[in-house]
Amino acid sequence: MLVNGKWTENWHPVQAVDQQGGFVRQTSSFRHWITPDGSAGVTGHEGFKAEPNRYHLYVALICPWACRTLIARKLKGLEDIISVSIVEPFLLNQGWHFGHYPDSTLDDINGAEWIHQIYTKADQHFTGRATVPVLWDKKLKTIVNNESADILRMMNTGFGELASQEIDLYPLEYQSVIDDLNTKIYTNLNNGVYRAGFATTQESYTEAVTEVFNTLTFLEDLLSDQRDFLCGHALTEADVRLFVTLIRFDCAYHGLFKCNLYQLKEFPFLSRYLTRVLNYAGIQDTVNINHIKQGYYSIQALNPTGIVPIGPKL
Ligand SMILES: N[C@@H](CCC(=O)N[C@@H](CS)C(=O)NCC(=O)O)C(=O)O
């Protein structure tokens, strides 16, 4: 991680644990919002007006948090408005790296070799983890936001007329249902699989993995009434946030993170739902199973030999 702008020690997935040895995720530090007129959003300060070619997204295709922002960019028709760089899938000693691995890109905007250099470009005294996604402002040469939940939300409304109005990922009538689902799904599933995988005690692992499967069972029941998406017939933000975890479940979390009570394909309604979302306009383009497997299995603390399993058959 970075301490006062300097890369200090080899990358490790767990740098903070709670009293029971459970994995604690760092809170994001840059929280400005892009808005149609440049006024301030719910956090941060004003000055980030929606403009074509002004903003850039740094992502990793292994990363569920980054991929939820890529999906929103796609669904809201913002591909020509927001440019993207993709890091290599491996978690190396200095974290995320730009290079020539297939389906990765170099950093054409800042010429960085490592993602941590983007953080120090924005704040030369930055202390914290250098995570993706990062939403970069090419005009002010700073980070707008590094919290994927914010970025997903601002892609829906922050770009006003520059974005497609065909889909509303956070429709007024479903906002409270979406908020409730988001809390449950984030805590027990999106972050729950990480809490299982990075637990440092049996107790915290068992607690996390139990919550993972209780939540999958809850969602299987919810979808058993034949609804297409979590809120009914229209895809919303809640589906985007669930999808990125489901698509990684069998190929990464089941094995590496020891979430192995069942495979996702053993849940019939969830499996059909996963295929439905995967086939939704453009979403498949944001999924790269090779990056996902290479990336997760490159985490040395969990897989010291670096061997990537050949299965499962998906
Ligand atoms: N709160 C952040 C979390 C992002 C996050 O943890 N990303 C992981 C990749 S899946 C990362 O970049 N980890 C590098 C690190 O922790 O050093 C978000 O949702 O945007």
C-alpha cells in the first residue's frame, strides 16, 4: 500500500482485520461526483461537469467492483464519452500493473506503470490501498472518485443528456427496494465472499461463508416466482451489483475463496438469471473469465504456487 505517497511493502490482500480475524475492507477516499452542470454531488466538491472526453476509467477485468462500473458505462451508452484503461490481471508486489497481457491496455493517459502512480499523481502524500476502479479527470488531472458504488450511480444520472435514457438503473419507484437489496447483497455476498476468502480464523470464515450461502438461498427463493430481474421486468443497479459476484462464483470464489458448499449451477433459478443478465445488451463484453481466473489465482497469500485450475467447466 501507499504511505505518505511511497509504496511501502509487497502487496498483500489483508492489511486490516477485525477482533475476530475477519477481513476489513478499506473505505474509499476520493468521493467527488460528476454532475450535468458541475455542481457538487452527495459528497465531495463541485467542479466535475459531465463533458465528452474529459473522464477516464481505470479498471481490472478480474475485479467485480471495477466491472460494475464498466457495465454501467456500457448500458448507459457512455463508451464514446468515457475512455478506459485495463490493467493486467495479476496482483504483483506493487499491486496492479499496466502491460501487454492479452486484453489489457497500457495507460495512454498518464503513462503510469502501476495503478498506485495514479493515486500519487492525484495526491502526492496519499496513504491507503491503490484500488480499482479509479475515475480520472483528464482536465483537472485528479481522481474524481474511487468508490465503485458512487461511480455506478453517477453513470446513471451524472451525464444527463450525454447518456442513453433507454435504461434507468435506479428508477424512483424501486429505490428503497434497491437500497435494501444492495445492503444485503453487498454485506453478505459481494463482500461476503472476500470475508470468507481472506478470513484469518476459522470462526470468521464460517460466519462469512454461512452468510454467503444463506443469501444465495434467499435470492434463489426470490427469483423462483419467475421474475426476470431482482425488481421485476427491468434490469436495475441491484442486478448489476449481484451479477458481478455471480459470474465469478464458480470459477473463483468456489475454489480459491473456499465458498464450496454448492456451485452456483446447483441453484436453478439463479443460474437461469445469471444467463439472462449475461445475455443482456453488451454485458458479455465486460466479462473476461481468463482475466478472472488468472487474477484471483495470482493472489500469493491464498495460492503460493500460482497454479490456475483448469476447471470448472462453465
Ligand atoms: N470500495 C472499492 C473497493 C475496490 C477494491 O477493493 N478493488 C480491489 C480489486 S477487486 C483492489 O483494487 N484491490 C487492490 C488492493 O486492495 O490493494 C470499490 O468498490 O470501488
